[in-house]
Amino acid sequence: MKTLQGRIGPFAERPYYTQEEIERICTTALRKSDLYPASPSPIRIERFIEKHFNLSPVYDDLPEGVLGFTRFGSKGVEEIIISKTLAEEGSKVAERRLNSTLAHEAGHGLLHAHLFVVESLNTPLFGEVESGKRIKVLCREEIVGKQAEKKYDGKWWEYQANKVIGSLLLPKSLVLENLRSLLTKQGSLEQLSLLPSKREDAAKILASTFEVNPVVARIRLNELYPLKNDSQLTL
């Protein structure tokens, strides 16, 4: 991880993570919590939060459009609050959206907790100051829902937390294993790749296997199988 000059927030610098760094952080955290599946299957994301951050997500009434938020203190993540409405909806779409929301909040904890040395902050980095100088980062519906596919809007902390969703819920090596039957060997090096005609089938398989909504599966495919690179997927 390196730092770049910041244009949003009170700090002169902001963290920058490569995709490989995010993959490594998430994989390491899952393995350390003994929650990295032996074969392609859903990640127990709520259990991961309990074990990694030593806290249980709290489900509460939140303002309309707010799916959740993370509350930080001087020791890092203090609370992860999730919309009770989302948790109680009961549909498969809502359950999968809940998984993505939990992963997004975990992303803030994994990537941003070190930024909150609250005693030295006079203004919030990208959240709202509460009593006792605790800070909460609100995650709104457009951040985790379909709007997340839109162009980057400068909120680097949300962009980074969204990158964690795929890396936590659809670990790279498990995606490779899950899609093995759809991959083809191309080129003299016989690199495995995914043909454009098979991308939608691949998204459906990932959504079903890892219990995520299709939009999350498609975003993950775009990370691992970028079309501009001839849909190559490498280890």
C-alpha cells in the first residue's frame, strides 16, 4: 500500500491499494479467521466480521437509503450497523444484498481503520463526527446497489470498500475453480481465458455458488476477466 495526494477529505494523503494488495489482504484475513472455504461456496461474511473485528453486526432502523455504516474509534472498528429493513426483507435478492453490504463495511475496517487515530483528528476523514470524537462512515444504497457500477465519483473510500466486496465474497482462486468448465486455453502459452459469449453464464454460476447478486458477480468478472485484455484470467 502506498499513499497519494488527497483531494477529498482533510488529509494531504490517502491510501492507494492495487487490486493484488486488496486480494492479498482479503485472502489473508479469511484464512486467519479459518473462513476460507476448501471449495467454492458462500463466504460466511457475518461470522468473518465477528471473528476478525471481535464484534457482531448490529441491525437497527436506519434512514431511508442508508444500508449500513461503520463506527470507528481510537482502536479502530467499534461497531458495524446494518439496516434492519434490509435484514428482515427475507427475499433472496435482499439476503445477497445484505452479504454485499456486510462485505462493504468489512472493507472499511480492513482498509481504513488505521486512518482513524481519533485523538489527533480535528475533522472527519470521510465520515461524521459523533460524541466522544467517534466517527461513522455512512454507506448509502447507491454505493452497494446497481449504482455502484457507474463511473467513479471521487469517493475513494467507497470505491476501495466496494473492491473488497468481490475479493471477500468471491475469492480469486475459488472463482477460478468454480468456472473451470467455462474456461478455454488460448495462445502459445495456453493461458486460461473466458470467452465473451460465456460471461453471462459465468455470472450466473458465481451468483448461485457464492450467494451474491448478479451485479456483484459481473463486477467481479470485470476485475478478473477484463475484456480489454482478451478476457484473460491469470493466477
